[in-house]
Amino acid sequence: MVGGAIGAGARHLVGQILLARLGPGFPWWTLSVNIAGSLMMGLLIGWLARSGGSDQARLFLGVGVLGGFTTFSSFSMEFWTLFERGQMPQAAAYVGASVIIGIAACGVGMATIRQLPA
């Protein structure tokens, strides 16, 4: 529970900063936290694989902190908001960027850890 609270608090902080700087026209805050969370998950997966990390670390950091930081439900809701406003190109770009960049970021994180000296 503590990990989830840390992640959710960090998501809220990042969201407020990005909303203040970029405005409410496009859900940059959710896109940003989901991509950053994907990168961090890749780094975590790589680190756990390399170090033989514990289940406690995986659960606390991966499920708790990163699970609280990222948000699929907000992503889904924001897609439908764009869609219902008739902003089809933005809705499609949001889905594409979220999925493609998120998966790529996770891969970059794993590859980064694999390239570090043992």
C-alpha cells in the first residue's frame, strides 16, 4: 500500500506541474507519466533480472510505486474525452503514442540496464 501511495502522489505532482505548464487541451500529464513509468519499469525489470532482486522489491517498486504512478484508467477516459469532442486525430495520436512510445520506453529501460557493466 505504501508503494502505491508514493506512486499516486508522484503522479499527482507531475500531473499538476504539466497541467499548469501545458494546459488542459491534451492529456500530456497522463501520456508523460505512463511513458516515464514504462521506462522505469524497463529499468526495474533489467535490474531485477541482473541482480536477482527480491520479490519484495518487485512488488513494492513494480506493482506498488509504478502501479500507482501509471494509470490506464485515466488513459482510457482521456481517449473517450477526445473522441467525444470530435478530436479524432488527437485521440488516435494519443492512443498510438501511448502504446508505441510506452512499449519502446520499457525496451529502452531494459536495454540500458543490460548495457551497464556487471
